[in-house]
Amino acid sequence: MSIRPAAFAAALAALAAIAAPALSADAPAVAPAATASAARLSPTDQREVLARLAEVLAGRFADADTGRRYAARLREQAARGDYAKLTDPVAFGDAVTAGLQAVAPDGHLRLAPKAAPAASRSTPADLPASARASGPPGLEEARMIGDVAYLRFNEFPQDTRTGEAARAFLLAHAAARAVIFDLRPHRGGGQATMDAILPLFYGQPATLLRMDTRADAEAEAPLEVGPTLVRQPGPDGVIRRDHIIQPDPAETRLRDTPLYALTSRRTASAAEHLVLGLKRTRRAVLVGETTAGAGRFGGFVDLPHGFRAFVPIGRTYDPDTGLGWEGRGVAPDIAVPADDALAAALAHLDSRPAGASTAPANP
């Protein structure tokens, strides 16, 4: 997410090439599969990849016990030569990922050659049309549906452009009767967009969620965090921060405007951070399907022989309950098929008493 690293190129040597800690469920688009499969792996290559990955997971994975279990599995497999016949890098990465997921499922953890296509970006054949991305990463669409401001996101990129565009649209249409965030195709990203737009919707400071980072991982690369991530006391071995939204000091027009968030089973990672935060603060009505359940944040690690792994180093959760959404997702307030979510949100808006809002009770 947008815990931006201060010096990732030099720091996080043990997590060597994390580009930026993220709540992204997807890898960036990369080269065709033919490139990834051109090289062949020897048993020695495989052992070196597995040894380094085991070291990283044992020392950096968000949950230390789970990280040690992953590492033990990898070392056992390396000693037995379980993957010796998988000389294709893509097949090797897929098999190692499946083995790790069998130890403990995680919505982000994966191994792949850098040149491999991002399989997680492939669109399942049965995915509802409303949950399919139809534009470049970021804000796909921003328009008025009658007197309702509608914004459709497929990702929160790490840069500020998406947040700036969304904020500008909201300010230009601040007299809207309601606002709808369509997050059905949203696969993850960073925090910057949330921090750009959410201050418009709160009248008092609001704690969205809590984020715990494994201290061993952060010690390798002190994270450059913005003012919305506020350090809190935490247990040994954990760096704890709360994601706190401060109201926009000058703009008040949207503070009481009804807000809806549309979800699907594809809504993941940073989008789940947003919807759980909105739900916890009672600021929005969630409409659609239970989300994907990818709840840990982290970044990419460079490994030997052209591989990299996405390694979660922390988790995000509701500080009141201690519960996040890893493996469970975030349930909507109004459960309908994803393709029906927009119509259901508009119908709910029309049924609301005049003057009612989704503003929180100032949490």
C-alpha cells in the first residue's frame, strides 16, 4: 500500500527489490510467456531459489510462525528434489506457489520469474462483466448518473494522479445527491488515492483500520509514511500504525452526502482496505458481493535466476475486533450479484428518507 519506502533500492537488502509495499493483489504487466520459458532451470538453480525464498519467508513474512512453516516446507522440498523435473521457470514458480498455499493460504504470496506474464491479471471466464477492468490502471470512469456522482476504480496506483483526478471530479460535483465508488473490478494498489478523497467525506478524524508490520522486515528498510499513518504502541516485533483520516479543513459539502461502495468477489487488497474502513466507520453502504479476501500487504523480493516473490510483511485489520479480511473477505451490507450492485445501490438511495446520510457517528 502506500507506505512508501524511503530507500528501497538500498534498504530491504534481504527483501531486496520490493518496489513499494502494497496492498496489490496483482503483479505489474510483464513480458510474454515465451521469454520466461526461454531459460531452463537446473536442479542447482532450483535449490538456490528455494533456499533464498525460505530465508526471506522465515525472516520477513507477516506472521512469523507461518513464515517458518513456509521455510521448512521449501527446505524439505529442496532436499528431496521435488521440483527437479520442472525445468520451465513458469511451471516451477506455479508449483512452488501451490506448495506454499497448501501450507497456509495467502491472497498475495507467490513466486514467478520476472519475465512471466502476471497470471493473477488473467480474467476468470465466469467473472461478472461488472467486475472486469475496461481501462488502464486507476480511475476507469467518472460521470454523473442523474444527480449521483459515480466513480469506477480498477486499481489505486502508487502515484498521485488517480487521487487527484478523483478529487477534482468530486469537487466539481460536490452538490451530488450521493456518491458511488464502484470497486467491483478493483484488484489492489496503494493508499494515496484513499488519502486524497476520503477527507472530503468526514467531519471529524476517523480511524479507518490498523496496520501491523513485522519489525524485522521494516528494520531492513525504514518506511517513509505519510501523516495518515500514525504510529501506535504495539507488541514486541511489530510496528503498529493506525490509518487515520483528517477532515478536509476547507471543503465541507460532501461530509453528509450518502456514500455507496460496490463490491464483487474480485474486489481485493487495497480496495478491501477501503471498504472495511468505510464499513467500520459507518460512512458508506456496501452493495454487492463478499470481497476476495487478500488482506496482507508487502512487496516484491528479487531472488536468484531471474525470479521474484511477492512477500507479505504485515496485515491490516479492524482495531476493535482484531479481525482483518485475509481468507474471508468483507461482507456487503446489501448482498446482491455483482452485476446488480449499481441498480441496487440506486434503488436503496431512492428508498432513503429525505436528508438521511451515510455519515458516521463521528468515530
